[in-house]
Amino acid sequence: MDKLYEQIYQVVRQIPFGRVATYGQIARLAGPPCDARIVGWALGSLRYNPIDRPVPWQRVINAQGKVSTGYRQQELLEQEGVVFDCHGQTDLARFGWAGPS
């Protein structure tokens, strides 16, 4: 799992400031056998196992354009300029990351 988690972290580190990506998008970019659930586990493990290079975990949200970990995540994204509506949803067409160039 460590190698797969590091692949996930490498992809997440590419998400620019003020942009978001979905768990599924990160899974596709990390490659098999990764899926959205594994991305969630990898990012959640950062809470207990900090690593040397920071991972902007807050930039990964669900496919509905909402945060999955609570208000702190939304607050961090708002500080980056990501806008959420009154239902806690962001416009993925506007703030979504298109992936590595």
C-alpha cells in the first residue's frame, strides 16, 4: 500500500492552488489498482502518519463538488479562492482541475 499511497500523493501534489479534483479523478490518474475509496484512505492516513513533503489533501473532494471531511476542508479551500454555494457545493467546471498537462 505504501507505494500506491505515494503514487496518490504525487498526483494530489500536482493540483494547483485554487483548484480541486475528485477522489475518482485522482484514482484514475494514480492508476490500477487504485479506486476512489483507496484515495480516501490514503488521504485520511495523513492525519496519523504525516510525511515529509506536504500533500494538499483539502483539494480532493467528492464527485458532487462537496467536501467529504467537514467544514475545515471547505474553509481551507475558500481561503484558496474556491467558492461554495449555500448547499456546500462548488462548480467543478469552474474550479475543477483538468489534470496534469
